Amino acid sequence: MNTKAGWLLGAAAVCGLGLLSVEVQKVYAHHAFGAEFDPNRPVLLKGPVVRVEWINPHTWIHLETTKPDGKKEVWMVEGGTPNSLLRRGLKRDTIRPGEQIIVDGYQAKDRSNRANGRDVTLADGRKFFMGSSGTGAPYDQPGKDQRK
Amino acid sequence: MRPFLPTLPIATLLVMAALVWGAEIPRTPEGLPDLSGTYDIATLTPLTRPAGLGDRLTLTDAEAQAIAKRAAAVKAATSKASDPNREAPPEGGDGSEGAAGNVGGYNTVWVDNGSGAFKIDGKWRTSIITDPANGRMPPLTPQARKRAAERARYARPNKGDAFWITEGLSPGPYDDPELRPAAERCLLAFGSGGGPPMLPVLYNNLKQIVQTKDRVLILNEMVHDARVIRIGGEHEPPDIRRWLGDSIGHWEGDTLVVDTANFNDTPALGNATRNLHVVERFTRIDEKSLLYAFTVEDPTVWTKPWSGEILWPATDQRIYEYACHEGNYSFAGILRGARLLEAETLEKQKKQPAK
């Protein structure tokens, strides 16, 4: 095995920095992403931001979408942790209500109008400031707290 | 001839000693190394060395540069604009693994795990673990292997189904909030970020040390775990158990040695049990960095102790509050989602009785 490739693979697995961000990490089930969102319910959401919740552990962006029949719906999209965003110079009011955004992701398993921010961009495709999902537990052991 | 040294004043001797040891480090009024400060321990050096590197502890400058360059390129590539006319992701999941759970995950903006490997004694490191020599944890004991196999029964890709019902797994992984991982419940940092041992994770890698004559406090940004280490004294009685264990410290020369025991049943370190015992060594090696070394033992988990070390570089950044419970909507959503999937599965089973 090419040692450099081995290193990179290992670094990707442990530190989460691979070709597609952390998507090459090994499977740890019972993790929040998998636990929270339904892979059978993909969504594409477009519309103006109506509210930003700048809270821990992760931000939530609310946007208003318009259904084909003209009916309006407000969806919540889970985003990155405020701590990391602050370090990148982003602030609570960086994203203002009215800003048009596009979100692709998957709906929550509880079927509420919530989705992960798989890819969140402005109307022209530029990346919005956030990532996605979960309660931030990528390295937890599967079922670590399982009772016997 | 008279001996030379005894004629010198004590202060001069101390200065000479400091120069000889290269100990140009900040000190407290008591003369102890001053460990206080804020440190960012994010690194691309993994805890466990990739198997292909064998016993190789270090990387060449060229290799380390290549890794940093590649990481930067990945960040740049994944920060590029997307197609504004894109469609929704594929039904059945996007195939992403691990943290992303088949629904897509953390993008580059979200992750904050450093831009390169770390250096100790002038050499780039291949892993945090240094002992065993292959940079990997020793084998698990038979009882730990059995526990891991039991947990693995619950590990599978996210298909958006109630597999625990169809496969008759009991208890189900979502039966009770207390069955969920401590990090998901906002009780502890994941990945042993709050430790001990205190390890780097995907983001929120800042640590702040506040030091007094008889206490050392370490604040961990992730889930704001705070360890208060008593200097001197004995451990509390073993019937008092803590999430972060009970830590007592003493000075060995210029190194703070911290001994931690009396963990509760689920320490943050993966696989560890209440028998976990960790010894950490904090040494200020220069004005800007600490060397953090540790040894882990849990005879009910690993067949022998293992050790590691990592550089803690000081940072000008500040720690932000990470009040995890504040908006942990996900947790209730996870449980609600499980109830809904269970109800649907049971309904389906009723309509299609087993043959």
C-alpha cells in the first residue's frame, strides 16, 4: 500500500478530512445524522430566509418555501456550530431575513418540516455558511450507552 | 584549588540551570511552569496510525507538506459554488458513510480539524499513539471483544427503517433517551475531546488552562466539559464516580503529572469502562506550546496499556460557549422519528402477517 495514500486514508477516517469532507469516515451507526434524517425523503427547498437561530449545538435556518399549489411552508434547516462559524468571521446577522437560499438535503424522520443542510447555497449557487445536521457526535461508539 | 560552583550565589546557579535546560518558559510566582493559556489542538495527525505506515513515527517535511497541501486543496474544492439548478439528492440516500449517515454531512465550512500534522522534537508525527510502536491500540481483551460485538449488532447504514423491530433487537437503540450516546445527549464531548485523555475531534478543539497554586482547571470547548485537578492529595473514595473521572496532580520537575481514576460506567474514551485509569503529563516546552503525553490503561478492555503524545499549541482565539442543550432539537426529533418508524413497521406487520 502506498504509505502516503495510507496516511491520507487514515487521516480521513480519524480526522474526517477526506476527498468529500468527512463523507469517507467509517460507518458509525446510531449517529445523529443517520438517526435524525430519512434517506427515503430527499428534499430541494428554495425560498427566502425568515429566521436564523444562532444557537448551540448547531444553528437552524428557517426559510419559507412555496409549494406548486401556491401554499407557503416554513422549513428549518440544521447547520454548523456557531463556534466554528464565528471563527470564520460569520455572525448571527450575517444571513438576513429575505435572503434567497437553496437547500438540498433529507427530511427529518419525524416528518416535521426539518431537513439537514446537505448543501446550502445562495440563489447563485455560492456556498452558504453552513454544513449539516446532527448533534455532533461523529466518533461515538455505536450504542455505547446500550444498557444490558 | 577551591571548587568553583559553591562560590556562586544561588540565584546565579538557578539562572545557569535555566539556560542549560533551555527552560525559558513562563513561571508562576512559586517558580512552577505556568501552563495557563488557550490552546488549539486541531490536527490532521490521526490518533491511530494507518496500518500501512508500520512502526514509522515520523513524516518527512515533503510528506507533511503534501498532506497539508492536499487538505487545503480539498477544502478549496468543496467550497466551490454548486449548481443553482441542482435537483434534490437521490432517494434512498446519497451513500455517504459514517457521520454523514447516508444523508450527507458536514461540509468543509463546518469542519475545523486543523490544516496539517503536528511536530514534536522537530519531526512531523504520523499518529498520536506512540506505544505500541505501531501507533495502534493494543488488542482488546476477550470480554471487551464480546461487548464490541454486542454493540456491532446495532451498527448499520441508515436506511430510514426500524430495523430493531424487524430484526427483533431488544432493547431497541431508541427505546430510552438514556440509551443514546452521551455526546448526543449533550453530556460529554464526543471522541474523548474532554478526556481524559483529551483528544482532538472534528471541531471545537480549544482548551483553556487556568492554574493556581493548588488547582489546575482545564476547560474543554466541546460541550464545555471542565476538569478541576487537585494538586496533591489522594483520590476520592471509589464509590464516588464522575463522567470525567477524579483527577489529582503533582509536579515531577517541570512536568505536571495528572492521575485520573474513578470514572463512571461510560467514560468518553471509546470502549473504556469504569476501570479506566489515565496518567497525563503536561510539559511547557516553550512559550507557545505544551507537550501533552498520556498513558491509558483499562485491563478489562485492552490487553496492555497504551500511550500517546500531541502538541498543544497556544492560540490567540477565544473559547466560545457551547451550551449544547440550548437548541438540541435533534435529540427530541431522533426519538420522535424512531416512534413514527416503529408505528409504521408494526402497522405493516399487522397487514402482512408472517407466513
